[in-house]
Amino acid sequence: QVQLVESGGGLVPAEGSLRLSCAASGRTFTTYRMGWFRQAPGKEREFVGHIWWSSGQTFYGDPVKGRFRISRDNAKNTVYLQMNSLKPEDTAVYYCASQTIVGSTWNNWGQGTQVTVAS
């Protein structure tokens, strides 16, 4: 079992910045990648980006490229989402996820943290 706990959400003005954290605990030694998703009211869940745990290589969804950055701290089993130049359309619940089973998809999810960008 893996537990993921997000933190760092809140209210921020447009063009502001915010950093989310996601701390993993439990059976984390088989983590292949960790990622971030978001879901705005009335919309489907959207991929934000992910990081491969061993290499640190990152991949981002088009809406956030150049504005968001994912990093990790292996020792703390924590992944971060640095969000810059925030826009009102970035308002959503942000979820952390991890893949710990080879050949699987995202099999662990956090409870989510609200990010609201005021216009």
C-alpha cells in the first residue's frame, strides 16, 4: 500500500506562484513515476505532468508547459509541483498520483488539494 498526501494548495492571484507537495509513504520502493493531475468543476480530469523517479525526466501537458515544473526529493519520497504565471483557468483540485506496479498505469492517488487562481 502507498499513501499520497498533497499539500500547498490555496488562493493565489493571477500571475502568482504556488508550490504543491506530495509526500509518499508505505511501499514506495517500487515507485516508477509520480505525477500530477487536476480537475476543474464540470470538467474531466486533466494530466498536468509526471516525473520518472529514477531518471528525473519530466513530461508536461500542453496547457502547463513552460509555466509548471515538477521536481522530486528521493530521500523524502516527495514530489513537488512549482506553478508559475498562474491563470484563472488553472483553478482546479490538484491530485498527486504514482505508478508502483510495472506495466500498470497510475495505481495510487492522493486526496487532492484545491488551487484557486483569482482573476
